[in-house]
Amino acid sequence: MLCDNCKKRTATVHITKITNHQKTERHLCEQCARQTGEINAPFNASLSVNDFLKGLFATGFEEAQLPVEPTCARCGMSYSDFSRSGKIGCSACYKTFKQRIRPLVKRIHGTYQHTGKIPVRCGGILALKQQLQRLKEQLQRHVQREEYEEAARLRDQIHQLEKEIAGKQ
Amino acid sequence: MSIEKLLDDPLNFWLGGGGPQGDIALSSRIRLARNLDGIPFPNQARAAELAQVVEQIRKSVSSLSSVDGHSYLFIMLEQLSPLERAVLVEKHIISPLHAQYPKDRALLIRDDAGVSIMINEEDHLRIQCLMPGLDLTAAHALADRIDDCLEAKHDFAFDEHLGYLTACPTNLGTGLRASVMLHLPALVLTQQIGRLVNSATQLGMAVRGLYGEGTEAVGNVFQVSNQLTLGASEEEIIGNLYSVVSQIIDQERTARQLLLENSRDALIDRVWRSYGVLRYAYSISGNEALAMLSEVRLGIDLNIITDTKPEIFNELLVRTRPNFLQKMAGQRDLDEASRDRLRAQIIRDKLQGGK
């Protein structure tokens, strides 16, 4: 349905007025409804990602009821602070509130296993572990396709890599 | 390059036209979110800690030059006037959030604006690389090198499972947001854009109009980007986006051909009417200008208008924005009516000069 006023945009505001037993109906788009003063709801108060996250942080929330709420030792943020700001305070928060943040991350991304880039210096043996995981997946594929020569080669590579990782741990 | 040139030049190299599929894909952007380990994220950091981040990154300016041979400019946002910051926002170099709280916020920018690093925005570092046309791979390769260069000197907050740690959990993992700016007038004219936005969303992509509020995309310029950052590798994220964007571009091309075949006269009439208004209007609003510029660009792409360069569209996208006009006028308060007159004058001059 098009807006009664501008006849261009879709009508999303439907107003029914009853004055002296006389019923009138108007169908307006947001813009015209605002201009004609029919509505003054804050349409531009956009809901940001953080606003949604505040809600997500708050679901299943119990610590607020505790007499002393645990806080992050580094930045001083508590979990209920997240549900107010929608943002995490520092990298240590992710460890402090690990148990609470994990399910939240899973709800946002559908997973909590990073498979992308690993920084060279602070990544440590992570890059090797990631490579190991990739080789194992490849091995599975070769076994399924009954390509045993290739699989054997990968198996040796995997052993080698596992030794290397064990040596560094 | 000076900050003045950065502000006054309407076109950065990535918006100058060209690049792969440059007639529809205006530019490609890669953004990486990174934080220094041991310092609270900007939303929780004290002023001294924010200043510490700025100082640490300032030291890396010279090593960045060795990555790509370009020179880099380091700017404290507080040194700029609110209007100058607003111009940088209009040019998509910094974000509104970054411009809003300038204290202890900085910008590190390459001489051609192809790389910009926002310091202390939502995260300590937001590395952005831009390329003209559809060229996500090149933009990512560059961002990756810059990331490596910075990581060689600074410890980034990183977790084995969550990847790069960010202030907002929606950026965890790769911290990568890839986006392409697309001009899609034919998909809008043939009313296919709504369906397309829905399907792209189902594939994990976000589509939004670059100008205009809410669902209305003024100027038919859309930005398509990945929504999720954790669980897939950088190459997978970029590959998925590339595939979706390529299909959108194909559909736009098909829609353009259909318009030419089925409503040739109506289309040609529409394009020239828009050209006529832009060429002779004495006063024009920002939204009207964007809408008509989009149709003129479509006319140029389809060889309906042959004596005007396509890059004029890209340039006028920037030149006709309110803060850019205000900056050019050099006056304190350009009221809306004078701004609309100035805008019309700039477009008139440009179209006459484009011959």
C-alpha cells in the first residue's frame, strides 16, 4: 500500500481516528507521518549492534544477584557492565569471564574456534597446531578416496609435526 | 602529502575509477581490528593508556613506509577542526565514532589514502586498505603486510580459540571486515534490490545503502560486507564475499541489458532528464543530486551519454556532500539554501567541463 500523502513510499504507519463517531483511516509512510505530526516516535534512534549485544549479555545473567560481583582484575569491568555497554573492556576480560562469553560468542558466530591468521610472535606453536589440523583433515580426505600412497606421506608429515610441537611445549 | 590535500582532494586514488569491474564496483575495502595486549580497549582505557597506544604506534610510522614505499602521515584528531573531521568521515577515512571523541585519538594515513589506520577507535587499531574496483585480494594482501609489520613490533591481544580479541565480540577471530561499494541503479529500477538484499543476508552478507537513512539508498550506492569474522579463514571470508559480489554485478549487468531492450526510450529519456536537471539546476539538495548523478552515471555506462567521463560521478559523490561543500566555501555557517546553490553550481561547472 502506498502512502496517502506522498503516494510514493510504502505506507507503514496506519492511523485510525474516531472523532464524534466518525471513523477516519490514514495510511502514511514514516517520513510523511513524521512531517504531518501524526507520530513523534524516535525513528532515527537506530538500534546499534551494541544495543543488541546488551540484550545478549544480559540473558541468563545471575552474577548481578550475588552480593559481590566478580570483576576483571585488569580493567575492573564486571559482567553486568557488559550488559550495559555491549562492549568488552580488555583482552583479560575474555579469560576472566570465559565461561559466560563462550556461549555468547557461539550464539553470534556459530562457533568458537578461530581458523584464520595467527600472529607470528605471540601465536607461539599455534600456527603449527593449525597446520597439524589441516594436515589431519587432508589425510581424512585421502583415506576416504582410498589414495593410500598420498595418505601415508601425510601421516609421516603429521608425525614429524607432532614431534616438533611436543618438543616446543 | 599534506593534511590539507587529503581534505581538499575530492578523490583518493581508490575512488578515482578504474579497477576490475570498475563500472559497477566503485571500491573494495579490507578492515582489520587489532588490539595491543595488556592495555584495556578504548571503551575502558584511561586517558593515559590511550595516549600510550598512540605513542607506541607513532613509533611504527617509519617501518610502515618500508612495506610499500609510500610515506605515511600521522595526525592527532584533536589537531583538526570538527569540520575537518566531518570531511574525513564523509570520505569514509575515519568513522563517526572516531571523529566524535578526538582526544587521544589518531589517524595514520598513507600519502594516497589507500591505507588508513584509525588509532583508538572501538579497537586500538583499525587497519583499512582500499583498492579501486573489485579487488579484495589485493586489498587484503596489503592489509596483511601492514598487519605483519605492526605485529613485528607490538604484542597483539590474541587467543587460541577466539582469535584476535576485540572490544565488540562481533569482530572476534579474524577481525576482518571486507566490503565492496557497488553502484546498482538497474537492480533498483527493476525493483530486484529487495530480493537481492534478502538473499545476500541469508548467505551471511550485510547489504546497506551508503547514503540515505533506513532502507532508502540514495544514489543507488550499496555496500556489501561479511557479517561473521570467526570460524572461517581470511581467504574463505574474502572468497565468499567475492563470489556473492560477482553474482550481484552479473545481475546488475543483466538488468541493465533488459532495461535497454524492453524500455529503451523510457530509460534514455530518464537519463537525459537527470542530466538536464544537473546541468541547469540553480539549486539542488544532496539527495536529489545523488539520485540524478546515479542515473547520469548509468547513462554513461550504457553509452547513452558519450561526452562525459564516468569518474565525474565518483568525484561528485564526494564533492556534493554537505561538509565537503562547507569546507570548500570556507565560511563558518553555510545555510542550507546557499549550500544547495553551491552544490548546483559545482555540478554545473563539472558537467560543462566534462566535455
